[in-house]
Amino acid sequence: MIGRLNHVAIVSPDLAASARQYKEVFGAKVSEPKAMPEHGVTVVFVELPNTKVELMEPLGAESTVAGFLAKNPAGGMHHVCYEVEDIRAARDELKAKGARVLGDGEPKIGAHGNPVLFLHPKDFNGVLVELEQV
């Protein structure tokens, strides 16, 4: 059901500094910041030969990652994202197997313009899982 690893997401207390670090220290290609008000974050993507790293910071006090950053002031790994061909079919199969889908269960449009869903971390070894239809 799951395909490639699309990205690993890291919450940062200072997105500009984190992006600069990936660019200057690692020599990586880093996208421009993109505000995602519907998700409550601003993101940049670090392009790697085999996947991406998503760096994100809260966009406003009501951000879904604001609580994460309050518990982890230095930032840290937030989630992993796997690709799926059909997000609704994947959702239905996972739910039938006991996995919990966060939110209302309906896909939302993610930073790449594709439908995404999140799965409860308690069902996946404490790791928040994002599924992205590609």
C-alpha cells in the first residue's frame, strides 16, 4: 500500500535559520518559504537525491505544531510522509485494520498540492504518519 518515503518533517523554532543551515552547511537545495494557513505552518523543502526534508515552523498561535514546539523548544522530528496511489482507498484499508485517521478523515491539500491525511502516532510506534497521494 505505501510507496516511497516522500519526506521527513522537522519542526524548527526559526525556519530561516534552519533553511540557511541546510543550504550553507550541507550545500542542499532549499525551496522558498511557503505559508500554509490551512495547516497552520510555514514550510520549506530541502531537496535530496532520494527524498525531501520538510522544515516547518508554526504560523500563528493556533498552529498544530505550536504545541509540539512548546514541548520541544529546540524543535525536532515531527512526522514521516509516505506516498500512496489512492489516498481514500489507503484510508479505508487502514481504518479497517484499526488505524486511526486524524481530523475528520477527509484528505486535505498539502504543501505539494496533493491530498494528504495524517494517522495517529499511537498506532505507529509513536510516529505521526502522513500519507500523500501522488
